[in-house]
Amino acid sequence: MSIKPPFVELDIKKAESGFYEGNSVPIALVSKISMALLVIWALVWPANANGTLGSLNWRILADFNVFYIVIVGFFAFFLLVVAVLPQTGKRVMGTTGKGKEFSNFSWFSMMFGAGLGVGLMVFATAEPLGLWGSNPLVVSGEVEGKTAEALESGFRYTFLHYGFHAWAIYVVTGLSLAYYAYTRDMPLTIRSALTPLFGKYVNGGLGHLVDILGVVATILGVSVTIGFGVSQFIDGVYAITGMEWLMDMGGEAPKPGTVGLIAGLLVIMSMSILSAVSGVGRGVKYLSNLNLVLSLILLLTFVIFGSFMFAMTTYATAFVDYILHFVQLSFGGYGPQSAAEFAAALPEAAKPLASDLSAAQGAWGSYDGFVSGLGSAVTDAQGRITELTAIASPSEAESSELASLTASLPNLQAAAALSPDVLQQTYDAGNDGRQFGWQSGWTTFYWAWWIAFSPFVGLFLARISRGRTVREFIVGCVFAPAMVCFAWMTILGATAIDLELTGGANGTIVGASNTAKLFVTLQQMISGGFLTAITIMCVVLIMTFLVTSADSGILVMNTIMSGGAQETSIKHRIVWGIILTLVIGTLLVAGKTNGGADPMESLKSAMIIGALPFTMVMGLMCVSLIKALYRDGLREKHAAALAAE
């Protein structure tokens, strides 16, 4: 019995003339209008945008945190099975007579460049240091943060966030796009990956929706990346020049201010738009080569002047620990702990005081901080009561506050007076709440970021992988770049930790902002003219990474909008560059509204919200690819049987 051939008649209707010539008008208009509305909202009503995005983000995390964790674990094991099975792993993504487009060395070099981007420049030191101080084992009280005992668990989660799971997200999208592009000669666009499931229906509104979700996810994922990168760029400029007008000097440590962030954004995006408009492959190639050379110089600086042996020992032990906990890391998701669940888990002596003990659910503290916080709450309340009582003619609001504090003070005092055993049991009762808060703030944020970034990186991986087998693509695009990320994180991050443990940094690296930690680490390692030269080099490296990331993001958005075309209109590259600049700028401003501590908050919230629909698209991609691989296997067997007859 013959098997029906696969659906390959993808017909994305494009405008034949006018401003949108060569582009899908529905994809272009809906994508641009969505982003324009977001920009107007954040520009005109920044406080409302910041608050609403934060509330919606919290709602999504409460409802979908476990979903994010489990589906990313599924992606990793799905790719493992596809690679291991002989009938799927050996399939070549290409047609007869067409070999590999790039040599193994060039292929790996390009993946190396993709792996060492803005995210690794920002988080190479910030991520290990942050997780050394706060990770699930620290949150549960099993180990104390910022100690030698916390090193192993800190790197376990560093490897989780930048390892096989992260690259599995990219490869699910990349493999889906590459398989249909090179075995069925279909365009490199998101809807192609769903043709085995939906057939001709992807030619209509469903296909438009999928591509729009890809564009929106890409622009938000790229926005977060550029937002972090611009912040580190300004930190570097400040380290070189000392220009305080770029910085917010009001906190414990200087950090980029709104004026500095906007100035840096305009510089970077102007260069990115010029690069995207030029479309000169030679210039992009030179920039990529420069990135690689400068990255190696930075790495060698840490190898020579940093704690290289400590880093390599950490690499080996952390990698083994990561593999041993791989399954638990893949599927151990937490939901929010309700007030009723927390109260039910409390010891009897603490149950009447449940609302006053809710700080035990806080993910960013410790047991000692929880206990001292209870005492501070009593002291603060007593002081405020004294202040309000001394007012001769209190206002209605002050009278109401006095009454509320007077009523709550006995409960606060009773909570602070609980025995150490009861307080420890109370803290233990809040562990599920702390684990959810930590996981949603760290791991789920990363999964959403990588998912939002996956149309961009996935399309890039697909573009360079024609002629590879499915197994070669999965192993090469998951294992190799992840191992490079592990090395980068341990050589830079473990050096920073070692300086804090034994090198006399005395908290200066930990106390710096995330985007400044790299520069503060360098200041602890080296000095003089060499420090200045390396700092300038890092700023140049960050700038070139930012320009190439933004440039590539603009080109990918235009590729999707044009139905997979490799050459896109210059005017649309300019428009998308301006839109990207406005999205980042307005959300950075909105994040600082009403005294917001982190200008990135609105950007991160928007990205997590935008990533959720595309996560579901990626789940459908996996189902679609399973069907395509299975049906293509049957077609080959049928063709072989006919040939034998």
C-alpha cells in the first residue's frame, strides 16, 4: 500500500508591490502593531505598564512554572531519544547530491560564536556568584550560601541554566526548521515546522499566527539580551572613564542609570541598524572573527592571572554532579505555596501567627535573616507607634496606621518570642514556597529567555547545518557549545568565587551589580595599564556582540516576515531596528518608574509573557517532527520494498 507523500505546498502570500513588496502583509502589520502598542503603552503610561506587566508575569509564573520546567526537560530527553534511535539519528538533512555546506571546523566555530554572546559576557561571573549565594540547597537550609560547601550546588545550577537544557531549547526549533528545509525544500520559517500536523491549514491564518508568535518572541528575547548587554557596556565605559552622569550613584554600588542606559542603547542600535542595512557579509564575518579573538584573549587572561587549577577542578566535579542530578533538574518543578498550605504545615504553636510568619516563604533570605527579621519588625513597629503617638493632631491616615500597628504588635511580639525549635519548624514549613520563588525567579526566567531567543538561534543553527545527519546536528549543537559554556563559566566564575573565598576580595565582587561583576573581578586580578587595556577590550567585545546580536535579530525578523527569504528589504530592516530600539528604551524607562530598583524588570516580564505562547508552538514542533520522522521512515521502507520487487 502506497503512503501519501508529505505536504510541501507551502504558499505564503506576499505583497507584489508597494511598501510591503515581498513580505506577508498580515505578519508584518500584526507584529508591528503589537510592538507599537507596547511602546505607546510603556511611553504614555509607564507606571501602569510596569505594574500590569509585573502582575501578569506573576500570574503566568504561578500557573505555568511547572509547565515551563517540565516541557524543557521533555525537550532535552526528546532530542536524546531522536539522536539515539538508529532510524531517526542517521537521517541526513539534505537531498541527494548536496553535501555539507560547511566544514566541521567552520561549523563548530560558528556555534562557538553563537554560544559566547552577550549573555555569557554578563553572566560569566554574575551567574556562578549569584548561585553560590542562593540556590535550592541554600534556600532549603542544607548548605550555607557563599561558603566552600555551596560551591558544588552553585555550579550545578549554573550548568543547568547554560548547559544541555538551554541548547536543547534552541535545537528543538533549529532541528525542526532544518529538517523540512533540507529534506523537503521548504522555506526557513516557523510555520514549516508544523506542516506534518496541520497540512494546508498553515497557508492561512494559523500559519500567520505561528510566524507572528515567532517574531514577537524574537523581538522580546533579543530585547532582554540587548538590555543586559547595554547595562554592562555602560558599566565598562564608567570603569574606563569614571563618567558619573552615566550611573545611578544612590545605591550601595554604582549601577547604570536611566540616562546612561538610553545613551548606550542609542549608540549600539545606531550601529546595529547601519550593519543590518549594509548587509555586507564580509563585515559580519570580520566582526565575528574579532569576537572570537577578543574572547580568547579574555579567557587567556583569566587562565594566566586567575584561579585556573581551582576552575578546572570545579569544572570536573560540577559536571559529574550536574549529570548525576540531570533527571531531577529536568522535571523537578514547583508550584506556589498558598497561605492555607503554609499554615497547615506549621507547628501548632505557630499556626495562630501564620500571617506574621509568612517571611519563611521568602526565596531570597535565610533562616538567620528570617529570625532577625522578626525582631526587626517588632522594633520598627514600636518605633513607628512612638512617632505616631507623639503627633498632636494626627490625620485620618495616621490614626488608621496607629490603630493597625497597635493591633498587630502583640502578634509580631509573639512570633518573635517563639522558641528556636518552633522557628526552625516554621522555616521548614515554608520551603515549598521558597523553592517556587527561587525557581520562578531563576530557572523559569532562563527557560523563557532561551525560548524567546530560540527562533533566532534555531534559525541560525538550521541555516549552517545543511547536509548533517539528525544525530550529528543534535550532538554537535547541544553537547559541543554547552561544554564551551561550562568552560567559560568555570574559568571566569570560579576565579571570581576563589577571589572572594581566599583572595581578599572581601565582598567587593559580590556587592557589585551583575553587569559590573566582570570588571570588578578584573580589578581584583590585575592592575595598571594592563587592566585598562583589558577593560577597553571587554567594552569593545561587548559592543561587537551587541551589534551582531541586534543585527542578526533584525535580519531574522525580516526573514520570518518575508516567508523565509534570505535577502530582505533595507527599509524594513530600518523599521524593525527602530521598533526594537523603542521597545527596549520604553520598557527600560517603565522599569524605573515609581522607584523601580531594576530597569530590566518590565523587559523581563514582557519577555516571559511573550515566550509562553511560543513554548506551546515548540511542543507542537516536537509532535510534528515525531510524525514526520516516522512517516518518512515508512516511505523509505515502502520505496525499498518496491525496488526489491
